[in-house]
Amino acid sequence: MGEIAEDMLDGSCCSLCGQYFEHPQKDLETFRSVGIYVHEYPVACWACWTPGCGYEKAEVKTF
């Protein structure tokens, strides 16, 4: 299986569009995100999610 497909399954990126999720925690020195947020289950980003899409809505925004 491809790396992006695995990322969609673990919720690192949107299962519909492939955008990666930004971790809400910030580095205290640079004020940048500490990396990718992993939901641990397939989700749809805020832009793709609709009530009938078949996925839960993501907890965080994309990059």
C-alpha cells in the first residue's frame, strides 16, 4: 500500500482530498506547528466534510 493511503487510514491526512492535518501544539521558540496531527482513524477535513460523506469530521485544520 502507498504511503498516502496509509496516512489516510490513520487520519494523518484527509481521506477525500489528501490534505495533511496541522498539529495544534506550537514550538515555543519558532511558534510553528510541531508537525502532523494523527487522528488514528480515517477522517475528512473541514472543507470536504458533509453529513453524508461517510467520514467523521477532523478535529483540527489542515496546513
